[in-house]
Amino acid sequence: MREILGRRRKLSLRRGDRSAVLSAALAYATEWQWPVLPGAGLRADGGRVRRCSCPQPDCAAPGAHPFDPGLLAATTDARMVRWWWTNRPDAPVVLATGGRAPCAVSLPAVAGARALAAFDRAGIRLGPVVATPTRWALLVAPYSLEVLGELLHRQDWVPGSLLFHGEGGFVALPPSPTGAGRVRWERAPQPGSSTELVKGAFGGGIRTFRADRAGRGERKERTTGPARPWLPDVSSLVDVLVEETAGTGTAGGGSRLAF
């Protein structure tokens, strides 16, 4: 009897996880207008070991990258999103970055924790921060390659641990299951100042809201209908990261943020 009850409980938890992933994908696509698509996902390989479903034996981002369909299939269409996750309920939710969608800056998890502390000390507001046990990604307002190139050209040095996810890039979003662990919000999406909370989407901090004014580095959102989460400008993040790493060098040319 205990064994049967245990199996039922596991099935119930799995259904709950699947429902959460579908609900999240729909919220991203329809409420925030973020183009999403299912990631490659994971497959069982020798008991509890789970590997990426793609054909690469040494996949660098197990489960958390586009494969079939490809990145260009990313959409905000509710019917397509529902069809994808009805057929593949365990698939990670992948955001296609760039264009009108958020971009991102990612770095190793330990470095990310230190960077967030530096932003807090400097009083710099952050947008959503996506986290896995190994890597964190800070979502930022869309930027062009030209803007990013000029920004980085002005720096004396940029840490190699930083990765920039712009046009043609992607980031896995919560609550996606990936080879590195389940994706979560380290900093949940938040509205700008003077906002009206409209609706909660699912456990983990996703909300829709209206923002009626914007401060420095903020993008003004629509005042009718669900608005997208507030996103900072990439320059405000890169400057602090470079400052923090340049001022904390260690023997051998490393730094406390570099991996």
C-alpha cells in the first residue's frame, strides 16, 4: 500500500511540475510577449543519469538549448505554445533573446552572487535574474550588437566569465528542468515604480503589472493591458562588473569574479 501511495504522490508531483512549466510558457509568451520555444530536454541514460536529448555526447548546456524546433521557431502565439508543451510537457522553456525580447548577461553562479552584492552596495536596480546551480543570467533591455560593441570597446578589460546573450541567443527560463538543475528566479521579475499589480501567473514570482512612469535606465511600459517586467540597461551592469573585477585582482591575473 505504501508503495502504491508513493507512486501516486510522485505522479501527482510530476503533473504539477508539468502544469507549472506550461503555465509559465504561456505567461511569458502571451502576457509579456517574450518569444519562447521548447528546449532539447533531457533523456534517461542508465538509471537516474539524465543527458541532453540532442545528438552531442558532450553537450555544454544539457536540455537547455534549442534543437527541434530551432531558435527561429520561437513565438508568442498561445496556440503554438500550448501545442508544444502539451506534446512535450517536460521540455525546458527557452527564451529567444534580442529583437524586442530581453537580452541577458550570464556568468558562473558564485561570481553571480558576488556581482549581485556589488550591485546592491552601489544601489543599482536589477531586473530579473535567472539561476541554475552553475550559472546565473541577468536579463536586460534589448540592445544591438553595435551598442554592445561600443560599450565593450570603452572598457580597459572585460572579464572572460561574462557571456552576452543578444540577437540570436537564448536563455532557459524558470521553472525549466535542465541538466544543470531546475531553473529558478534568484531575483523575481518586478514592476517599475508607481505600478498596479494585475495578476499572478505561477509560484516563483511571475506577475503581470502596469508601469506608469520610468526612472533612470528604465523603459516606459504601456499603461493599458499587461506590461512586461522592468529591465535595466546593459551598460549599468557591465560598468559595475568591470569595476568590481578590475579592483579585486589576484596573483596570476585572476579576480574574485573570474572563473
